Amino acid sequence: MSAYSEYRVGEPIADTRSPGGPMNDRWSQRKFEAQLVNPANRRHHTVIVVGTGLAGASAAATLGEQGYRVESFCYQDSPRRAHSIAAQGGINAAKNYRNDGDSVQRLFHDTVKGGDFRARESNVHRLAEISLQIIDQCVAQGVPFAREYGGLLNTRSFGGTQVSRTFYAAGQTGQQLLLGAYQALERQIAAGQVTMHPRTEMLDLIVTPQDGRARGIVTRDLVTGKVERHLADAVVLCTGGYGNVFYLTTNAKGCNATAIWRAHRHGALLANPCYTQIHPTCIPVSGDHQSKLTLMSESLRNDGRVWVPKATGDERHPGQIPEDERDYYLERVYPAFGNLVPRDIASRAAKNVCDEGRGVGPGGRGVYLDFADAIERLGRKAIEARYGNLFEMYERITGEDPYTRPMRIYPAIHYTMGGLWVDYDLQSTIPGLFVAGEANFSDHGANRLGASALMQGLADGYFVVPVSVNNYLGETRIAPADPADPALAAAADAAEAGVRERVERLLAVDGDRTADSFHRELGQLMWELCGMERTEESLTEALRRIPALREEFWRRLKVPGGPEQLNQSLEKAGRVADFLELAELLVLDALHREESCGGHFRAESQTPEGEALRDDERFSYVAAWEFAGVGEPPVLHREELAFVEEKPTTRSYA
Amino acid sequence: MSDLMELTLRVWRQPGPDADGEMRTYTVADVSPDMSFLEVLDVLNEELAARGEEPVAFDHDCREGICGACSLVINGEPHGPQKRTTACQLHMRHFADGDVIDVEPWRAAAFPVVRDLVVDRGALDRIVGAGGYITAPTGSAPEAHATPVAKDAADEAFTAAACIGCGACVAACPNASAMLFTAAKIKHLNVLPQGRPEAGTRVLDMVAAMDAEDFGGCTNVGACATACPKGIPVDVITEMNRDWLKAAARSRKSGR
């Protein structure tokens, strides 16, 4: 046991912002009770929004429309490139256009259940309610959703639901929704309401010591290297998840946890970091050079059959392996659901057969997803119509033709449900610091359903953050940030000096290993010891190795180039340094949660069928962690979860 | 892997916007055909860093062909030799052992080089800001089914909206014109009933914004559409010109 795992238990924490009363009325009630700011006074207030994905772009645009002065930041060269752009499948909304029994109540139910009863009911209910307005808003903006011949919107089904409520734009729904938000943002930029800072990375939060409020951020201009302060009256973080702590993921290369980790170090609690989602159908690693993984839509499992050779080390071409020497293991072990078992089951099963030495492709980390039967049954044309673009993408990456040779797939980290703890207003434990989208922990519990990430990002950004920021500024009557205010200037000076000092420190190590090589090693360690299946033993081992790797990082890191230039090695180094701290907390959270739920699978806690076994008696709470110093045991604050509407049951899709 | 390749890369190195640049030659060994083009640059950069040299700066992010960040001219072609493929999705099986490959940034006056292969494409964002949106402030939207959209219009809008804003069209054009980019955004919005009310001002304002940047004019070469990794059809330019003429005539009449 490491000293780090000797965490303390602090005071319980509770959401005090959600009104009580009937679930159906809570959001209306909250909006009614929220304080307002006179339109004429809004222009005196500055709001910082970090990140320009669905949550960030929609929040910045909407706050700009309301008359606030908004400062928007992204590390990319354009706000349109944030990683929401890569979301494929769709966005859920309880429109019930199909008349198939959908409703706000049902979307709420599906989301709470899909999250394995580890989400806060009032937040989820609000999400389901707002889903209706999101579709209206996006259509008005010109998002080209798929339509029927009659001109009305088309929908499709997704995992974990029995209704057809997923709106989509081919396999590029994220792109189209983000362009809608980006265009609204560009309109506000042109109008002078929003000042855009592209290629600018947030490296610290400014918190004033006397009242503990978030009053700005410190950034580094990625082109010139200039370190600068930006003061504001509220700060909104929309900086995405921390999946890249695993290195090889479906996230973009630049996705990082620095903004939320810096906020955490200032006292914002970080909740449920061990809830990480693994997607079963990604294109496998092809060699040591691999830099990221590409998702293949879950929909492929409707027609593809998953198998591996029965014998270990069988290196024959798949076409030469006769039927009776193949193991269609999902169909064999889960006859009722077959190839359509939930994401976590499919992922673990693939890992198990590969661990047995029956994996296929380079490195033996892959299983076949075979369309031969479907092509024979339905014809190549039908398969082409359903999955043509995906097959094309697969061929482009692997050089193999999936019409004649089965696809090779393997699970990969895709999304993180944990994040900064927020109340119903999406306010963190630092007053004036709001957190939206994947960066917060709020709506998906221990597992996110497909097509719900886009819904949450836009719900938070278009509809929740504006109400919360209004309320915060109205309620506190906070004076506009004054750069000459001595206390604020001192806090900003200190934060700025800290950032400069850290940049210098990264450059000064001058060792012999690149940030990338450390990132790769950290990712491999996390994937092996804290990935699809976690045990007390593996997690304890991880807690032993992470501090050692961190120590080595600060001893052997090599960052070429200087601080005052475009220096991508320096950018990476700072992000990896933060991942090396966050990883330890993620593992500790996984170790402390001695139950399996959603994306967190502890091998010690499973049913005889291998399903996740929750322990509601002991763990029906949100684990919100308080930072106590690097490598120092953190403090656990528990938020007990009350289930009023939904009764926790064993999650079953049988 | 048995078929590893050794490649010679001639890469544009330029320390800053105002500095002189030059092509510099590097050898990368043990290149697997399964690597993406950007992964070859990763390998080169790790080697450079190990030698204490500064890595080659290049833009990239999603590496799935959708964010539009990557922007390499490979052997004279934006995004390289494979059609409808961004550089991040271009794999080394399209190259052979011993190949000499030139890697350059987008070349256009409107896209000044920031460093090495990184350019500033802010001009594209400014064109969008001039009118590439539908004015629909949050909360003002009617029920989504209030206005049906004919399927063919929705599909056409989607085809045009598939643009990833990478700027390959500009890099491919001998005049460095941004007509395909601008026209695609106009087409996406003007073909939808929701975009109709602002159709005229949109085309006038966006074309004016495009002209205000350092882009060249269009001479109907069509290299833009050939280079486009998302297959945006060249017809959108014709349609934009038609929309522009109509709008210009109307605005002259109304004295706008």
C-alpha cells in the first residue's frame, strides 16, 4: 500500500442548488428562482469560456447574444476544430416523433439506468427536458439533419434504448452540430461581443484569496509563448474529458486535462475519475508507431459477427480458417444478446480471448468482425448502403477490404464520465467557476449511453450555463474585475509567476526522454493496470509505478526549443506533467470503489455471469476528491445519491 | 513487419513568420506501410528531439480526417496523392522504399506561415463571421417540425456542409482563391428554408469578406474540388456566382 492510498474522509458534500419538489417542476422552478442581470448591466461583466467544443462554443455564443463580454479560448487554430467535431452517431432527444412511446420521463429513465444508478436524478431529468429545445435550436441554425422524403426529421435507434430517438447527420453528427455552434460563435465574434483567442492554452486559474472566487485565467499564447492574465467575473471550463491519460484513445491528440487539473489544484473537487468508457469497436493498434485510435461505429455490430480462431497462435488467413475452427465467442457465451451485448461486456470479452493468445492481427490484440454472413444474406449492395463510408474508412487505415476479409477490431478508451464536481447550476466548489460538457461529472453516472454526449454538451452550453452565470452575477452583485484592485492583481501576479516558473522548470530538466515517450509509457501502464478490468492488485501496482514515472519525468524530460516560440514539445510536456498527477487520483478512485458499475469493472465484484456487480449499500455516492498536494493522499467528500423517481435495480438488457 | 521502408523527407523549415525558410533533408528508416503520414513525422520528431534538434512543427489534432487541422502539401499535392483523404488518413502503403518526399505548408498569401508547416488560416474564420450563419439566437427557435425541408435540399446542404475548413482548396488553386470554401458555406445555408431570409446579404457579405483577405480570384481551374478531401463539388461556385448576381442586382435596386 502506498501512502497515497491512505486518503482521509472529509465532510459530506451536497448539491444545494436543485430545488426540491416534483422532478418535473425542478428546472422551471430553478429558472424562476434564478437571479437576473439587467441587459444594460451585462455589458459591464466579462465571462471567460475555455474550450470551443459543443459546450464551449454554445455557451460563449449564447452569453454573447445576451450582452455579456465574452473571452473565448481554444488551443486549436480555429474554434471549429474542437474534438466534438469527430462525434459520429447522433444526438438523443425525447421528441417522440415516431410515436413509439418516447417521453422526457423515458429518456430520463434510460439515462439513469444506463449510468448504472450513479448519476444525480435532478440533473439527468433537466437534460431530458432540454433535449427537446436542442433539436429546435439546431434546426433553426441550419444543421442539416437526416430527413425523410416528407421533409421531416429522421431518427434511428441506439444502444440501451427501445425507442428511436437519435437524430443524426450521416456519420458526422458531431461535426454538423459543432459547425452550428461555431457559426453562432463567429457571429458574436464579428459583432464584437466575443473576443476569440485561438492557439491559446489555459495554464492556470486565478482565484482571489479573500473570497475564494474564480476571477480569471492565465494563458500561454502558443505562437509567441507569451504568458498572460485574463480577468473576468465568471469562468466557464468546457475543456472536455481526460481520456488521453491512457495515451492511445479515440480522443484528438491535443485533448488534455490541464484546465480541470489546474482548477482541481486550486480546490475544485474532482468527482468519479474512475468512470471511464471503453468502446469495443475501434481499429486495433498496428505497431509501436501508433499515435491514436479510430472508432468504428457501434452500429456495425448489428450485422457483423465477432470471432477469433479456436486455437491459440493460429496465423492463417481468416478465409482459410474453417467454420468449426472459429469461436464466435459472444454468440457462444451470451446466446440471448449475441453480438449486441453492451459495450463493457463486448470489450472485456475481446480482452479475455486476446489474453488467451487467440487474438488476431499484429501484436495479437484484435478480434474479427465478420460481415460474410450478412453479405451472403442481404447482398453486398445492402451492406454498402448501410456501412459504405465506414468500410471505406477502415480500408483507408488498414489497407484491407472488409467486404472480402473480416474487419479487425479492439476496444479503446473513448469517453470519461468523471470530471469536476458541480452542483445543479454546474458550479464547481470554487464560486464563479462553472464546468460544462464532458469536463464535468454531472449527467452520465458510471456509464454514458450512445448519442448522449452531444446532447449534454449542448444542453449545458445553450441552456444551463447562461441561466447559471446570470444567477451568479445577479446574486453576488460582484463588481466587474478591476485589474488595479491590489488583491486581484496580487493573485494574478502569483498565478502568472507560477506558470512562468513551471514552463522554465519543464525546459530546465534537459534530460534525455521526450514528453511523448513518457505519455506512451503512462498510457500503457494505465491501460494494463486500470483499463477494462481492475483488481486491487493491479491498482496497487499502478499506485506504486505512477509516482516513480512522475519522478523520472521531472529528472529525464527533454524539451527542445525555447519558451517564446511555437513549441509543440513544450505544450505536450505540460499536459503530460498534469496527466501524471491525475492518473494517480484516477487509480485511487478505482481502488477505493470496491464495486463494479458501468465503465468501472472490478474483477472482485461480478455476478457469476460476469456482469458488473454494484454495491449500493456502500457505494451509492459520488466520490468527490479534494487535492492535498502532489502525491499527498487526497480527501474524499461523499455526495450521497438519493433515488426518488428511479429505483436502482440490477442493470439488465436481457 | 517485413516490408519496412526507408524514406527521404525534404521538409520546409521556417523558424517564424518573418524568417527565411528552406527545405531540409531528413532520412526516416523503418517506416511501416501501416503508419499514417503524420506518424512518420512523429517518428522523425522523436529522432530530432533525441538529437537535441527542434522537431518539425505541424498542425494536427483528431487524426481521423474530420477536424481539418492537418495541412501538408505532399509532393506538390495538398494532403498528398490519395484522393478524398486528409494527410492524417494517408498511409505509407502508398509510398515505396527509397522514395523522396517533399513536405511543405499550404502556400497562399492569405495563409502566412507561422512556423515550419504551420500556417495561419484565420481568414477562413473571418469569412464565416461575415455571414456564414443563420441568425437564430438561443431560445428563439420554433418547433423543429414547423418547417419541413425537402430531402434533396437537406442532402445538398449536408454535402456542402461536409467541408472541414482545412484550406486545401486554397492551397491547390493557382490563384490561391477561397471560392470553394466560401461557396460551400453559402450553399449549405442558402439551400435551406431557414437560411433563405439572409441568403442575399450572406452571399454579398461573405464574398466581400473573402475579397478583403489576401485570396486570389477564381479562374475556373477546378483544382480546388480535385484537392478537396471531402469531395465538395465545384458546382457550388457556380451557384454562389448566381446567388451573388441576383443579390447584387437586387441591392442596387434597393440602394443597399
